[in-house]
Amino acid sequence: MTPSDDLKFMKEAEAEARQGLQEGGIPIGSILVRGGKIVARGHNQRVQKGSAILHGEMDCLMNAGRQKSYRDTVIYSTLCPCYMCSGTIVQFKIPRVVVGEAVNFPGAPDFLRSQGVEVVILNQPGLIQMMGDFIQAKPELWNEDIAE
């Protein structure tokens, strides 16, 4: 994957995040890519579906359905994955994670790297602002999402 591919797919993850926001949820989106093609997409659905675990990455992976292997995939997330999502990434042996931003929530990049996962953090200003604005507008919902 090239840096321009990463930006292209992150725009798709951002579209998922914006959809989640429009639905009244938390603006975090994710895309799973194999061979330059989108395999699945998802966004945080904790609010919309009353779920404890449907973070953006988890929704995306659920939407991917059964895969024989994830070793040839890349997962894109608008926000750095938490430990739950990072554990799933490690469990499925996804080798590369591209993160839109890790300013508003640092996530677990060191854990991912310690397990051999390549982590690329883009820290895109638009994504940082979108998440920051959401956290400021709905701190109680955000704190629930990260179990604070």
C-alpha cells in the first residue's frame, strides 16, 4: 500500500464515521482492505444497537463475515483502536493498521506493535477535530464508550 492508498481508504473510513455521527452515534469508522479492494466497512454502533462491543473495528470485522485468513488485509480506523479492538486485530493476525488519529484517544498502538502489527498513525486534522468536537459535545457518551 502506498501513502496515497492509505489516504484514499481513510476517506472511506471517515465516511463511515460521519454516517455513525448522523445516526446519533459515536463518529468512529473502519474499513478492511485486501489487495486494494474494500472487503468490509463499519462504524461504531454502540448507541444505535445498544451494544457493549460494537466499536468501529468490531462492526467492520463483523460485516466482513467469515474469512479464511486476515493475514493479507489492512484495517483502517479513524481513531486508534482500543485494547478490545487491538486484541481482535492480533487474534485475527491482521498485519497492518492505519489510524486516522491518536490525539483524542491514544488507543493501544504499543500493544499492537509488541505483537508484530505495523501501525501507521496519520493524525489527520479533520479527524482530530471531528472526534474532539464530539467529545466536547457529548462527554458522557464518549466516557461510556471508553469505559471511563
